Amino acid sequence: MPKVVDREEMQHGILDAAMQVYAKKGYHAATIADVAKEAGLGKGTLYLYFKNKEAIAISMVERHFKGMEDRFFGQKMPGTLEEFADGLSKSMEIPDGQSQFVRVFFEVFGPSFASETFSEKVASFFDKLGAHYAGQIAHLQEAGHIRSDADAGKLGRTLASLIDGMILHRGLFNISAQRHAEMRSEATNVFVRGLISGAQ
């Protein structure tokens, strides 16, 4: 009886292998044969799942942003400022495997930012993330945990930019996990102190 292969699981395995290859060799220098070898597959088998290198790259981006959406938007509404701060710090955390993706993303898609359509697609994610945090801030304002004069909408989008910057720094500049944790703690503390009721 033929072995049943889970298509989605196989695709994820190929994407993981591609990430390793692209991180080592760079996207443009890497070949489909390199990815197939890393995945333990023949080229022909790999082509059953992805038609070319570009298709792999696009799937990597979609998986990355889907993972970010699950991580960010799956958070429950914070009941206290401490819960908000904890969630914010965790949002800025990025594992080693995902941090490798940042360099690959810019190598592959850097020129695409000149495209209005591509830029709008990426920007829409951060608009959505900003609205997510704006909702949390407004909720905490209603509960009296945050200054009532703070602009939730502007602060939410600012947080989206802060999170983006922290993740980019981790990936682009090979910042150690320890140093990045310290940076997250400091950034969170500074931001949250400015939200406390009565702060001037």
C-alpha cells in the first residue's frame, strides 16, 4: 500500500529546508537542487509541491505573516497594564529560526517595496496590528489603567512600528537572544511608563 503523504506537512518541511539553504547560501545563489537535498527529496518530488524558487519564497512570506497573525491576534484582551506589558514584550520576541527569515525576506523582496501593491500588502498587516493594539489600549483606558488623554489609535500604530523594528534588528544584526530580551524589557518599560494614569 502506498505511503500517504500529508501535503501541508511536506510543504512545511520544504519551506524549513529552504530557509536553512537560503540562510547559508543566500536566496539568489541557492538552487532548487540545494533545497531538495536539504529536504531529503529528489528535485522531481519537490516540484510536485512548488513549481519554482519564487513559489517557495512567496509561500515562506505567507507562512511568516500567518504565524505572526496567529501569535499577535490570538492574544486575549489584557485585564491589567502588567498583562499588556507582558504581551507586548512577547510580541517583540522572535525565535532564532524565524529571525533568519528577516534577511531572506529583504534579499528576495527588498526591491518589491518599490511596488505599491506589495508595499500596501505589507503595510496592511501593520495597520491591522496597530488597530489590534489600539483596541487593547482603549480597553485599558476604559478600565482606568491608562491615561485618558492618550490617543489609542496613534499609540497602537506606534507599537506596531516598535515591534517591527525590534524584530528587524534581531534578524538583520544577529543580536543575541539575551541582548534582545534586555532590549525588549527596556522598550516595554519605557512605553508602559508613559501610559500610566497621571503620568506627565
